[in-house]
Amino acid sequence: MGKRIVILGSTGSIGTRTIEVVRNLGEDWRVVGLAAGGNWRRLAEQAREILPKRVVIAEERFYHELKDALKGLPIEVSAGQEQVESLSAMGEADFIVCAIVGARSITSVLRAIDAGKDIGLASKEALVLAGRVVMSRAKEKGINLLPIDSEHSAIFQSMQAGDRKEVNRIILTASGGPFRDWPVERIRNATLEQALAHPTWSMGTKITVDSATMMNKSLEIIEAHHLFDIDASNIDVLIHPESIAHSFVEFCDGSVIGQLSVPDMAMPIQYALTWPMRSKCIGNHLDLSAVGRLHFHKPDFDKFPALKLGYEVADVGGTAGAVFNAANEQAVEVFIQGKINFGEIVDLIKRVLDRHKFKSNPELEELFELDRWARQEIIKCLQTY
């Protein structure tokens, strides 16, 4: 039952954990391709360890360093975004894990779909940017697009307790990040160091900032809307500080089915790889008696305006998702650079959303153009701050 796997974004937290999961699954499982953005040293370490057939570094300036680090090994080395995308269609691969952060994940996902590869998707942006295009093409090609992030994996697993037509609503859980107990004004003036102090998960810088603003949950609302074909009005969010219950599905009879586990990405990664089967996992088992209590409460939209904005974007659809995602990526980047305050991230995003020319049924190229426009517009907005 083993598979041959390509990991896009192999040096990040998801990619690294995927390698560990595959190693534990046994000899029938093999990673045949790795791609990373610019961390050529870590990519070289991974390649020397598992000996894939191909490795790709997206940033071409690191090609020679990577090539020299893998000299003498039977590994094909290449560089550039086009080569990353071509890895998605690698003939030897059965399954593509897409853990690339940002809008650039979309072309790789579409290449994998067109090549007939099943996909484990950890990149929220692919569906936020172009969910209608991606899901329709996956359906047309008969591709299984399996969620890897913990919340959507929990929903996917819970939905198997009934028929899709019997689903009443989805309940996404959120840790609330480091600011869940802070007052509004203190949140607005939070530092980068404070935003990166996530109480539960260990993630990359951009994703951790998204968790602090709760933008990650906004993106997940849009993603769930496309992935499970459900209206945003039927998606609720609950703050759950323990991060044990990863999400729920409520069925028409009132039954609520959820998936609980310790906060470890090994489990959703492995379920995507082995679905519809389950195997022993390297993740720790949950001891509810040790946890003692689980808490849930509604989020405060005044504290987390990104969440309210996410519902609005999911509701209107069209070009809004592409602008929302790109504006967020750029706004987070300028916050990391110290050019704006934490509270100004969402202010900037809303300004750019309000300025864009909305279209309800855009083509893919129009979405990519809006992605570029929104990033430039964030910079223009900075000049008036």
C-alpha cells in the first residue's frame, strides 16, 4: 500500500514532519522528490538522508551551493519556480504533499491535478486564492484533494460519520493565539516577539503571525467553504485554548462529531497519506484524564477583526479571496520588517480590499494579476500612514 511521495516545502515544519511520518510508515513508502524555497542547507541535509530522485531549490541563486553539497549522489538537482512546479507532475510520484506557503502554491497544485496526482494540501492559499478553479478541476480529473492542516483534517475525518447532505454546519476550533486574553488596545500595539509567542504550536513566522491576528482562521473559513462546498454562514469558529479538539461537524440530527488528539501535525499528515486506512503513528496518544478540562468560547470580533473580514470575503467570493490573501501576505511582511504596528495589519488589508475592482467569476490569470496588484497596493497604502 506504500506510496512514492513528493514534498513541496520540505524544509518547513510540515515538510519536515512529513519526512518523519513517511520514514515511520515502512519500507514500502518513499520520498522521491523534495522542493524548498531558499533553505538549501536544510534541503541538502534532507536529500543526503533520504536520497530522493530529484531535489529543487526555488531560489536559483542557491543552485550551485545545493549542487555542490550533493555532489556524487544519484540525485537530480535543479532550481527555479518552474522546476518546483514540474516536480508536482513527477512521473514516479503517486502523491504530492503541498506545504508551500503563499500564493505560489496554486500553480503547483494545478500541475499536480492535471498530472493525475492525489494531493495532501497544507497550503491554505491555494483554495483561498482560487478555490473555485482548483476544486472544479480536481472534480473533473477525479483527484483526491486531502486536507493536511489539523482543522480541515478533523472536519474531513468527522464527515465520514454521515452523508455530506446530512451536514448541518462545521465548527472550526482556534487556539486564539497569544492574544486571546489581551484587551483590544494592547493587541493593536503588540510586538513581533509577542506575536510569535504561540502558546501551543511551533510554526513558521508568517503562519504564527496569522494565528496571532486570527487571519489563519479567516483563511480556513474560506478554505472550508471551497473544500467541503458549504456556505460560510454554516461555518462557526470557537476558541479552544487546549488545541485538543481540532474541529467538529454537526449533522442534521443534532449529533456533533469531532476529532481529538494531541497537537501534533504527524496525525493529519499521516491520515492524508494513508487514507482511507489508518496506521500506527509516531505522534503521542491523547490522555484525556491528564488534560482534565476542555474549554470553548466564542471569539471576540473587536479583538480579532480579521475574523469578521474573513467571513465577508468568504461570503462574496469572486476576486475577494485573492486580494485578501495577497494583501495579508504583504501586510504581515511589512509588520515583520517593523514598518507598521500589529493592529495596522488588518487595517491595511481592508483598505486594499475596498479599493479593488470586484469580479464575481474571474479567470485564473485575473486572480494572479490581482495577487500582484494587492501586494503593490499595500506598499502604496504605507505612504499615507
